[in-house]
Amino acid sequence: MAKNTSCGVQLRIRGKVQGVGFRPFVWQLAQQLNLHGDVCNDGDGVEVRLLE
């Protein structure tokens, strides 16, 4: 029986990422690459979690 596996990555991006359109850019790129996940803002920057 074949197993379904997925590959993922978690990234932390620091610096000026709020107010510059970073999340919409990540969303558009993920759509183009058929990736799924989420993006969360915090005081240090942005955390991106993607699954293929």
C-alpha cells in the first residue's frame, strides 16, 4: 500500500515585512507553485509555513 506523504517548510522572515505587501506576495507565489500553508505576523517579522 502506498503512503501519502507531504513535504513542508517553516520559515521566519525578519526585518521590514509589514506594510510592504509581503503576505500578498507570498500568497501569490504559493498559488503559482500549488503550495498550501499559512503566514503569521508577530513582533519580529513573519512566520511562513508551507506544505506542498
